[in-house]
Amino acid sequence: MNQSTLYKSWRTSETVRFGTIWDNHTISQTWHVERVDGNALKPNDISEILFETGSGAPVIPGIDDAYYFPTGGAGTSWMESALVRSVTFRGMEGKGLGVQVEYGTRYFEANAAKGMASSVEDFASATTLAKGLFLPCQVLPIFTSRSMQRYRDNPGMTSPSASLEVSSGDIGGALKEINEDVRQVGLKLRFINDANSLSMLGTPSVDGLVDVAEACIGYKNRAEFLGRPVGALYCSGATVNHLEAEFHEFVLEFLFDQYFHHSQTVKKASDGRPQMNGDNYAEVKWARTARGSIDFNDIWPSGDLGKSLKYQAFAGRWY
């Protein structure tokens, strides 16, 4: 039982729901509150109960209080990560009052989740993590293509370079004037962020969610990322959606291109038409938009949480 100067309370029931890693896990408590002096509760007591100060007050959990009220736990279970989301007062019960307290959290507790270090791209190298709290992550692929004018083809043609923006010389190959569908794969990297760990807007010394997205958009991958080689991906966009309370859905969109985002270009004559050497083009090169590069693996949080998020992106599961 909890008791303050004015009120006393006790829990009469509790319902706990723990689901999959993508669920919002909930705890529902029912409390009974009475006045210490034995008088009947008045309507304005509802405000007094929530905002009473002093020894033992308040006698019921308030919004954003952690579970295990009023004494804290060890911080190792998903239930302790749950915060109060709503407080509902029910009709008077004799001289008392019924109160429904709802807790919620997005953290998932696992005894043996799998993880991959930020620099590891070998799916077979995943390791088993210690018991802990994790958040969900997934990759949603979108298969598409783009049209490219092909001027030259094998035999003898130089392939596009992952590191050069423009070929150093003519790419060779046989004359071929066709439109080609170039294979592309959009990769939507989606994970849940806790604003207590990564805020929406950062400080001069610490990045926030907006800063992370801004640092990625328009850049290509400096290191292998999501199983794709250096230079084959660039970040095309980002989205942040609010879920509830401190939890947000963060989506980064990447685009893979089989030609490292290159297209074939021809050397132009002074009149703007392709320069010819007999019945062949005088010069054909691979060329792409010049983009800066960053290591996208820096987005993974430190510790086991980041390892779990990366593993989930590869495996489509947490175990």
C-alpha cells in the first residue's frame, strides 16, 4: 500500500501483454484510492491525487513514470522500460476511487538475440548477444529499373568503375545503339528510435535524428553496406514518423544500381551531335553524378542494440 499525507492506495489487479519485437508491449493496472481521514472523495480530489507533493505522494503513478512504482527496479527487464501512457479515473467506489493506469513500451526483451558488429557484412559471422532490451529493424526491398541509352557493348568493353565518376578513357566495345533496362533495388531501412537515446534535434556536439538523416542524404557508401559494395548505394531520402510518446519510426532510403549509377555518354562535336570516327562513335565513357561518400555503418548505435538492429536488417528476424 502507498500512503501520503492525504491519500492511500493499493493495486487491485494487473494485466501484462508482451508481444513480438514489433509490438507495443503494455501493462494495465487497477488501483483503489481513498482519503486517509476516511472522508468521501470529492471530484477535485482527482487533481490533488495526481499532483500532491510531500512524503509518499503521489500515491498512484503519473504520466511517464516508470514501471515498479514507487521503487525502481534493476533496469534489466522490458517491464521496467514501460512508462505510464494514460491514467483513467473510474466512478466512486464507496468512499474511494478506481484508477486505471496504462503503461507502454517498444523495447523487446530477449535472452539470446543475434547481432553483427557495424563493420561486419558477413551474415554468417553473427554472434549471440547477452540478455538485453532491443528495438526492431527491417529492410524493405523495392525492385525496379531505369532506362539507359547504350552506345557500346562487349566484347572488349570496360565495365563501369565503383570509384571513378568518369571513365579515364574510351570504354571500347562494339557499337550498339539500344535502350537498356538497368537493374536497381531500393532498400528502405526502417527502425524504431527512442528519443531518450537519440533526440530529434541534436546539440553542437551530439547529433540528433535530423542530423543523421541530413548527413546521409545524397551521399554514396564509402564502405560496404547492407551487403552492397562500395559506391553501389546512395541515400535517396529519409522519413521520420511519430509512433507514440518517445518512440519514432526512422526510415532511410537507399538505391542500389548494377552499374554503380553510371550511364554511357558520347563525346559531342561542336554542333552538339555525337562525334564520329567513321561509322563508330569517336569516344564513349561511363559517367555518373559526382557525390560525396560517407560510411553509412555509422548510423548503427553503439553496443548490443546496434548489433541487433544490423542483424535484423540482414536476417529479417531478431533471433
